[in-house]
Amino acid sequence: MITARRRDPDAGPRAAGADRTAFPVSWRRLAAECTVPAAVAWLWAVWSYRLWRISPSVPINQSDDARLITNIVKNIADQGWWTTNPDLGYPIGQQLYDFPHGGETWQLATLRVMAIFTDRPGLLMNAYYFLGIGLTAVAAFLALRHLRVSFGLALVGSVGLTWLPFRIAHHQWHLFRT
């Protein structure tokens, strides 16, 4: 005789002992752990770029596409958004309405929020670039910890990912991609 069994809520892939949290540690400890890869990545950046030798108001890289990025950041700081600048392009001013920057709206909005605190384009570019270094390390660290990678390996992997050749080779030329 076939009888219907009640489904045991503790059976199956989430059986007793299975971890139901997103991370292997508590949220408080995870927040503390996230400071380590960010700090290591920023210290590495200070040493790599010799930040004690440069002016924070001058962009680290001033060649190639970094000039356009500086123009865009200056437009955001001076005019409120990146599409127009009446100081350039006499007689009607610079208008970048047809220039495609559709994928960078969040990055440009972040720069706009940062521009509330300073209107110096070089400082904005450098701050955005170096904030990106720490945030990249933290994002990679969180992804690795979510995959249950140990703290040490997640730290090495996240800092290593932060310093892949793309970031080093492109500097601020592709500020919104790093």
C-alpha cells in the first residue's frame, strides 16, 4: 500500500547543518573584514603612485582620453552636468548632447555628488579613481567570501583583482571603467 508522506521541512538541500546565510561570518565581522582589503589596496596605491610626491589637485594622468575625462569632470563641477559648458566652444558654448556617454550615468551622478564637496576637477578625478580602488577590492572580497573562500585567500584574490593590468595600464584614461 502506498501512503503519502508529509514533507519534512528540515529535509532536502537545506537540511540540518546547512548554512542559510549569505556569508560565512556575522554581518558585524564581515564589515570589519571588509576594511582590510580596502586598506591594503589603498596602501598599495599610495606606494605605487607615490602619492606623497604629487599634488592632489592635479590629475595623475593628463594624456590621451584623460583630457576628455578632465573636461567632463570640470563640466560637472562648474556647470552641474557634463553635457554643456558655455565657457568653451565660442560662440554658442560646448554642447556634448550627441556625445555617447549613456553607460556612465551612475558614475557621472557619483561625481556630481562628490562635486558638492569640491569644485576642483583634478581632486575629483583623483578621489574618484582612488575610491574605486578600495571599492573594487571590497566588492571582490565580498564575492569571494560569499563563495565561502577563506579570509586570507579572499584578501589575496581581491587585492590581486584590484591591481590587474587594466587598471594600471588605463589609469584615468578610462576613469569610468576602472
